[in-house]
Amino acid sequence: MSAVHPVSGNCHAASAGAYDVVVVGAGFAGMYMLHRLRGQGGSVRVYEQGGDVGGTWYWNRYPGARCDVESMQYSYSFSEELQQEWNWSERYAPQPEILKYANHVADRFDLRSDIQLNTRVDRAVFDEATRLWSVTTSDGKNVTAKYVVLATGCLSNARMPDIKGLPDFKGKVYHTGRWPHEPVDFTGLRVGVIGTGSSGIQSVPIIAEQASQLTVFQRTPNFSIPARNALLTAEEREAYRAKYPEIRRFAREEARNGIYTEMPDRGALDDGDNVRRSKYQARWERGGLTFMSVYNNLGVDKAANDTAADFVRDKIAEIVRDPETAKRLQPNNHPIGSKRICIDTDYFATFNRPNVALVDIRTNPIEEITANAVRTKAGDYEVDALVLATGFDAMTGSVAKIDIRGRDGQTLNQKWAEGPKTYLGLMSAGFPNLFIITGPGSPSVLSNMIVSIEQHVDWITGCIVYMRAHGLDTMEAKPNAEDKWVAHVNEVAQTTLYPQANSWYMGANIPGKPQIFMPYIGGVGVYRQICNDVASKGYEGFAMTAAEPAQQCAAS
Ligand code: N01
């Protein structure tokens, strides 16, 4: 006999292989989604392709990997006990510690029993008749769910570059986003690193300490700010904890990027040269992402932006002794911050080491990889191992790998062929009861991800509870609300300098990918307010249908 589930109202909830909610991914988003839904009593199954929880922090184990948001802020806020008790050891936690934290959360909140590891979701098909999703997993099983939540992460689909000859290389090839679990030792080897984004910039100084020779192949130089990482003292942690209510409130409601920091009240051109320089110097010494918050117009005014870009270019020239190398390391084809700014420890100084060389593959392109070398137009660079720090098919890549079919058999990939279309980054019209956590069209990658994850998970939970309370069966974005939101996301992006860079925010790193600015740049606080308003107006812009009598649970 079936029973009406307290959350979903579904009859099928009690039977094996039938869940109220299937969550795809057990990173920070999937774990918190499970925790929140558990609190409502629903039946939830989480599928995770990795061998353990942690998402991006499970895969990105490259040397030097650490978060670029300070640990005391890059952490869950939903549990007061957790945030008071967990001891972060450094200002920016290294990857192993963040992974340990993820595991601690899984154990502390007893999440593991509902998480199936080493299992991909390959397919999800909406059945119009039953109004359920049929979900196929890589172990050949099929389950049903009333709701599917994609917690697949924004930077989880590692991108192998299309470089001729790569499969013929005889040495080891590593991608930073799929780093082996066993230790990798480059001692005595000639190593080539391709790519100088955040992953390359973090790994280069560490690899340089081990390798006999390190050659860095750079296509685009990047702006990078020193992390100034350090051990956290007990006093610093206590000071943070005492201020947590205000820090968390500010990050959620006021900060554009979900990070607690001072809000600038003037533009870069409102100060004279000396004052401006001393302010940049102070932030450079403090280190970290908040360098871009010195002034309030660095993201929108090119002349203002140039002052910050010039400051960083001057710093590179000061640090790097060889003037030619310094010049090649100075970014000059995009405004500072329009590509994700990097945070480093000794990146530029690493090029002063005698065993490190920089190759500019913009002017001297890679032609192919041979059995033992990177062959450029100007000649061969012999290497024993290759590190590909070439990034991700960001924001849509992991979703695209799942065969998702909504109403009328339309696939999500067909619908998003010209760029992702969502309402609030949360749902896409034609795909009922399918939610995306930090999807394209939401602040996501422009924010402290954990702040955005918690907001989305809370909103989705509230929505599911509302549907149950009102006897509703399906919910989906209305096409006109979605169109307006997509237009708004583009419109806001166009008021900034972001579209001026060929960044992964734009899909520009993937040949053939539509070039659309994917995240919502209106700010985390503004966005939260919009989502709350939508909910308070009975989920304005979403179509909801009532459960049909046949869907009500009859004794059987
Ligand atoms: O990837 P990227 P990433 N031939 O795309 C180059 C987050 N993250 O893994 O710029 C040669 O930024 C490419 O060149 P170009 C963070 O949000 C966070 O480093 O396209 N080169 C670029 O230099 C970050 O932004 C943290 O011209 C090729 C590099 O590879 C995001 O993840 C740490 C190439 C890719 O840079 C992605 O960072 C790490 C080719 N065929 C990552 N293809 C922290 O929290 C690409 N490139 C600190």
C-alpha cells in the first residue's frame, strides 16, 4: 500500500527506487540540499560520480590548490555549532583541509546513507503522464523522482585541450581538474605546464620547487594578487566567530559577491594619483580578492579600471627581474577583473628561478605535442611530464553531459544550443520540477559559492514545501518570465567591463560554445531579494499545476 509522502504528496514515495527528490552531485550544494530536505522528512537520493563527497574539492588536488575566498567565509553558515567548532588552520584553506571539512559535514549530519558514490546520472526524462522524472544512472539502474535537483557544480567538467599529438606523448599527462589521488612527484623531471588561469598560477610555484626544469606555456597572461596566506591564530578565529552574525548577514544581503568586506564609496578617479596608489598598495599588502573593492567603479569604468591594471602591471615589473619575461607576464588584452582575478603565492617571483622559463604561445603557438616535447612554431621544448591547467567547460558543461529530456521530448542541450536559458538561474521552461543550484543566470561563480549555494538550497526547499502545502504537482518557469530574465542578465552584463574579455564566463574558452555572459552580475544581495519577492508573490513567473485526482493517493 502506498502512502502520501509528507513533503511531496506523492504516492510513490514509499516504494523502492521511487524518490521524492533525486539530487545530482554531493559537493557542497548536494550535501546541503540533502540536509535541508531531510529536515522536511522527504525521501532523497543523491548520486555522486566521485568516490567521495566534496565535489570540486574531491577532484582538484593539484599542487597548491586552495580556495581564493578566506576559509572563515568559505564555509557553511547553516549550523551555528559547525561554524563555531570547526577550526580552519589557514587564512586560505588548502584543498585537503576543505575536503576534510566536507567529509566532516557528511559525517556530522549523517548524510552518507542517502548518497550513492561512484555513480553518474546519465539520463533524466520527464514523463508527462505520471509527472515524474525517470532517472538512469551509470550502474544501469532506473529510479523515479518527483523533483530532480542538479547540484553538478559550475567548474566540474574539466576541459582537455584539442592539441594535436597529445595522445602520443610518452610521459605522464595530468589535468589540474582531474588530479590523481596518489602523490605526484616531479622531482628531477622536466615539466611543462599549459595554462595560466587560477589553477596554473597556484600550481606553478610548487611544481617549480620540485622539477629540474619547468616550462610554462602561456596563451593569455592573467592579473594575480598575492594571497598573503598565513596560519590563523586562535585569537583571529575567535574574533571572526564573535562577528559571525554580522559577517554572514552582510555576505548574504549586502555584498555583491557574497564576501564580507568594506564597501567602497568612491570611484578610482575621485582620488589623485598618490592617494589612489597608496590605497592599491594597502590592498596589495593585505592580499586577496578584495583588491577589486578598493573603488566602486573598477568593474564598469575602463579609465578607472586602467588605474588598477597599471598598478598590478607595475608590480609584475618590480617582481620579475628579466624585463622581457616581466613584459610577457603583464596582462594587456582585458580589463582587470573581467576574467576571474587570480590569487597566488609567489607566482610572479617563480619566474626569477633559474629552472623556470615562460613561453608565450600567443606569438609562438603550440603546433603539436610529440612523444617527448611541446613543439612550437619556434622549436621544441622537451618535457618528461605535462600539466594541463586548461580549465573547464564552465557552468553548462556538467549539465550538458546528462541527457535531460523535458516536455515533448525536448532535450536541455537543444534548448540551450544558443546559450543557457533559465529563469533566475533556477529553472528552465519546459523542464518541470527540475531545479539547478547556482545555475547560469544566477550570481554563482561571481560570488562566494557557499553563500549562493545556501541561498538556492533554502529557496528550493521553501518551494517544495509550498507546493506540498498547496497540493501542487508541477512547477516550471514561464517562457515569458524566462525570456525577460535572460534579457535582464545580458543587459546588466553589458553595463560592465566583463564582456570585454574572452573568459570562461562567456564560454569563450570552448571552441564553438555560444558566447553569452552566463552568470548574473546584479549582485548577491539584489538577487536574493528578487528571489524572495518572487516567492512571496506565490512564485511569480512560475507556472504551477495542481495534483490531479488520480495523483492523489488511493489505497491500493
Ligand atoms: O582555468 P581557466 P582554471 N592551449 O579557464 C589556457 C576556479 N578556480 O582551472 O586564457 C593553450 O581560468 C587558457 O588560456 P586563455 C576559478 O573561478 C578557483 O585555471 O584561454 N592554452 C588559460 O590560461 C577559475 O577562474 C581556484 O587564452 C590553453 C588556462 O588554460 C576557474 O576555476 C583555483 C588552451 C585556463 O584557465 C578556472 O580556473 C582554481 C589551449 N588549447 C580554479 N586551452 C581557487 O579558488 C586553455 N588554455 C583559487
